[in-house]
Amino acid sequence: MFKAMKKVIDCLVIANSVFIVGVLAGGAGLYFYAKNPTNQAKAKAYLTNQITKLIPVPDIKLPTSTGPALPF
């Protein structure tokens, strides 16, 4: 019984260690990817493009002439 419990605990420890190493490696990779100036420029251009698509453009008609002058 104790050998079976020990095997289960060992498997959980190994799985946890693999998970932690994966999270740390992924975080380091993401950090260095985000710090790259080329990738920052790409991200800014993409976000700017997406945001400008969401902003509505008002349909404003400007007058072609003005009215008469006001008397003082």
C-alpha cells in the first residue's frame, strides 16, 4: 500500500516539476519576445489598426458658405 502511495506521489512531483519548468520557460520566452523592439512595433501597429476600426467615423457635412455678418 505504501509503495503504491509513494509511486503516486512521485508521479505528482514529476508532473508538478515539469509544469513549473514549462511555466518558467514560457514566461521567459514571452518576456524576451515582448522586449524585442520589432515585435513591439508589430503589436502597436496591430492594436492601432484594430482600435481605429472600432472608432465610428461621424458623417459631418460642412457648410459651403457662411451667413451674413452680425451687426454690432
